[in-house]
Amino acid sequence: MILPFLQKYIDTYAWCPTQRVEIRASQLGDNAAILAAEYCLQNKVIKNESANL
């Protein structure tokens, strides 16, 4: 699995003074990316609309 490799890389190169950066598997599974994209697009549209007022 790729998560242990990513965790080792993050442990080596991430800078976080207060705590360790933890990598976790997504609970949303294969839908995580599309849900995040939808969220980002909706928030961008809302911010752009409010800036035009």
C-alpha cells in the first residue's frame, strides 16, 4: 500500500512545529476527489458572485 511510503516521506520532509502530520485513508473512497472538486467549484462561484456585488 502507498500510505506507509507517503507517511515516511511526510515525516522526513514536512515541517509542522506543533505535531506530526498524519496521513489517513479517505473514508469517502473513490468519490473523494469528485466531492472535493464540487466543493471547490461551488465556493469559487459563491466568492466570485459576492465580489461582483
